[in-house]
Amino acid sequence: MDRARPLPSRRRLLKGAALAAVPYALLPAGRAGAQTGVVDYPSAEWQAASSENRTPAQRPDEYAIDRVIIHVTQQSYGGTLSIFQNPKKRVSAHYLVRSADGHVAQCVRETDVAWHAGNWDYNTRSIGIEHEGWVDRPEYFTDALYRESARLTASICERYGIPKDREHVIGHVEVPGTDHTDPGKHWDWVRYMRLVGQAE
């Protein structure tokens, strides 16, 4: 038998056994991929996009932020995170909202430029919010998704002095030069903007 590696000491074995006996509920909470203190929106979970899919910046000093752009992923929540984390995809958004419960993931810091609009000028001056779902499947636009996304948009507007109106909260389809149609005809803009206006 090869004894090249030393056996663990009795003290190390006892420490390991003591840790194993600690109930899971007493251990510090943590989420895979999450980093505390990184998010710009307190309710968000940090799920970093690849550094190859964004441009480091010092916004709003370097570029003024005056728009929020609403997107629909055409993909599942998990699939979208995987795309953002894949350096070959060359795409990201600042936030992603999950359909089922409105959970918010932050993927790019607001100070940085996310690659979501397909228009460099609009990328530099906006915060991009993706929403899990498909433009032709309105069942993905749940009450929770609308409510939590509207809270996020309202927070962004308040922090950067962006008017809460349709001139400044726009769909991807409204970005000059885009070939995208999201958020699509099933997105209820009247309801959404009402919720943005009512959000605290």
C-alpha cells in the first residue's frame, strides 16, 4: 500500500465529524454562483454573465443612463443564464426575471454596458431587463413577472432620474435598427406601466 500521502490527524477527523453533525439549517446560507454585496438591486440574486459578454464602464459618469429596455428571452430562465455565461454567445442583459415567481437575477452590474439592444448607443445608455418566456406564449407573462419586473424598473428609474413613461421604458422592438420583435403583442404595456407607476 502506498503511504505517500499522510493520513489525516485525529484532530482533523474529529473536526470533520463535528461539522458533519451540525444541522444543515445552522450553516450559513449560500447560493451557487451568488456573491453577496454585488447586486445593484437588493432583491436580486447575482448570476454573473461572462466577462466576454459585456463592456466594463463607469456609468453613469462615462455614459448617462436614460432608458430601460424590456426584452423577452425566447428561452427558459436557466437556458438564458447559460447563454449569458457562455463567452461565445456575445450577449447579456443587466437583469433576468423568472416567469413562475418573478425572481430577479442580476447578470451585469449597472455601471457596465450589457450587450442586449443590438445598438451600441442604446446599450451604453440603458439598463436591459430580460423576461423568461416567448413572445407568442402569453402564459409566461404572469402576475409575479409583471409585478416584480415593474418594481425593478421603478427602482432603476428612481435611482437614475428616468421618467416612468413609454418614451423612456421601451421594448427591444423599439430600438433603432433592431430585427427583434420582443416583448411582442402579448406584453401588456398599459398594465406594466401602471405597475411601474404604483411601485414603491
